[in-house]
Amino acid sequence: MNIGDVADRARLPAKTIRYYEDIGLVTPARRPNGYRDYSEQDMHKLAFLGRARALGFSIEDCRLLMTLYEDRNRESAEVKALASDHLARIDEKIAELRQMRATLADLVEACAGDHRPDCPILADLGKTP
């Protein structure tokens, strides 16, 4: 199948598919005319990568997940450890975002938002770290 067909089925932009090819995550066959020829297996790999990226896994994590996915002798403990590490990073980001939100909410609340030039938001941003 051509790149347009696989892009539709895997729900990924063609540009992303070409990028995944460039970094070696997928290697479609080439037709005599030089066009890419994606197999069903390629389409499944791309859909897998799309889902993994949607969950926030890095490219290197995706590379490892793909290797584990293709290894029928893998231990699920390896997959769980990778996913658990990623989940911990997500939890850290959520905590950071909550703190950022709380700080910004306090600043917004403190700002009168009127015609006067004084603004606690700008004052806070202008502080020396």
C-alpha cells in the first residue's frame, strides 16, 4: 500500500511516517519506480508507534517497545518496567503542572486587572531567581 493509504489506516501524517522511516523505526519495501510499498505489518507497526507516542513515550522508548513487541521471547516484566518508569515521569510532570497552576492562579488573583500600571504578575516574573 502507498504512504497515503497507510497514513489513513494508521492515522498518522505522511510526514511522521517518513520520519519514522528516516530514523529506522519502519523500513517499507520499495517498488521498482522508487515509491514506498507498505505491508500490513508496516501498517501495524505504525499504528503501534502512533498509540505509543500518543501515550507520551519518547522515540527511544518506542524503539525499545517495538523491539519488545517483536520479540516473542520477551518477558512482560521488561515492558512493565518501561511503562512504570514512563508513568512515574508523567506523575512528576503532573505535579509540576499543578504547582505551576497554583502559582499562576495566585498571581492572577492578586492582579487587579484595572487601568493602573502596577501588576503582581509582571512583578513576580521580573524577580531575580
